[in-house]
Amino acid sequence: MIARYADLHLHTTASDGMQDIPTLISRAKARGLSTIAITDHDTISKDLTERVTEISGMEVITGVELKVDYDGVFGELLGYFIDPLSAPMRELFAFMRDARERRMEEMVKRCRERVGIDVSFEEVRSLAVGSIGRPHLAKILVEKGAVKTMREAFDRLIGSDGECYVRLARPEFRDATDAIHAARGVTSVPHPCFIAIDDWDAFSEKLLAAGVDGIESFYPYASGGSGLHIAPEDVRKIAIQKGFLLTGGSDDHGPNSVKDTLGAIHLPYRYVEMLKERCNLA
């Protein structure tokens, strides 16, 4: 039997990625993947109309990455095998779309007033096919010569410590979990080592109580552990001990992005099968 591998954390131009779906599929095939999950931020591409489908020989899972509030700690939540027509998800997307628009308007204003960069909201919006995000603003800042690279834009201006940064309003993680389950999906906590949690034992129990299904246990963290609140192997051990499903993905945003990481994770297909079993798709 030929081994099959998946990447369950990928972004496209429907949010802040730099690649459309055909380009992503072509790149994924070239890296030996048979299954991908498209997990754009707070939205689902209009080209994804089923919970899971086959496109050009690639199994494509309809997913999402939601910005959420873990009781005062900001993080994200992944959803897989989502029904794109789900009413609870559409309501959540509408809330996040409005929140993202308001946030970007304020960030653009700060770029003008605090740093003196001649940039408009309309310029940033023109780059966003779907959900608007900071990489769109970063690209404009590079084009205007305010910074040399998108990474510099984040480091100096629009990252969490930047002068022009504005926090994004987000739903409570329990509500997001309920919405994903209502859409017949399954949930997982992405890049958990980046979440500022002091007591992972207590946090994991909170996740279980809310019905969260999995933890992204395979992720291409930078070498050396800089910026991590817990070691990846420790999170993986907790996930296994507590009975969470294990997921993994590269968080690739495409070529010429701040995260060109496709191929960094090859998740054995048995983990996809366990996700399917959880949401009755096996």
C-alpha cells in the first residue's frame, strides 16, 4: 500500500494567503501530499462547496481557522469537514468580517497618523479577495517603500508589539466550537505552543469540557524554541494522555509570504481517518 500524507493547515487568497486553490494543489502534489485541508482565516472559499471533495486528484478538506478568545487569552481554533452552508458558521463569518474591516480601518489610520505613511483602507481592501488581514497591509507597506519586506512590516509596525497594531475582536472559543460542531465539523487547537498558557493541564481540561476534539501536535515551529510557551513534545504528550485527536499542518501561506512552509509537515493519513471517524465520515 502506498503511504499517504496530509497537511491540515493551509491558506489561500480567500484570506491572507498568496495562492489560489489550483496553485496550492499543484504545490502540494509536488511535495508528495495526497490530502490537504484549506483553513482560511474566518472564512471559507466560495470554491469549496462540500465538506470534503476531490480536486485534480487531491483530497481537499473544507476547513477554517477562527480567531478566538480562550477566556482572556487570544488564540485560534481550526475546524475540519465543515458544511459551507451552515447557518451558525455564516453568522460567525459575518461577525468576523465586520470585526476585520473595523480593525483594518483603525490600523490604516494609525499608519497614517503615527508613522506618516500615505496609505488608505481602499488600497488594502483591493488586495483582499475575501477575508482582509494584516498581510494585505504588509504588502502595501512594502510597495510604498515604508518597509523592505513583509516580515519587517510585522516586526516594526503591525505585529502585536508594533506601533500600528490593533487587536481583533473575536468570539469566545466555546461559541466557535459549538458553531463548528453545528456545521458537522471537528475542531483542533492550532500551533498550541504559541498560546500564552501557564497551566496546560488545566487548560486541556477546559478544552475537553468545551468539546474541543483535537490539538495540532505537528507544526513547523522555528528551531530553538524561541517564542514558545511550552515544548512541542510536551503538548503532544498531553494531547495523547488526555485523549485528544492529533492534527498537523504547515500553516503555509504560499510563495512570497511570511510563511512559505508547505512540505514541512507530512501527517500520516491515519490521523485524517481518525478525524473522519469523529465526524461520521469514515
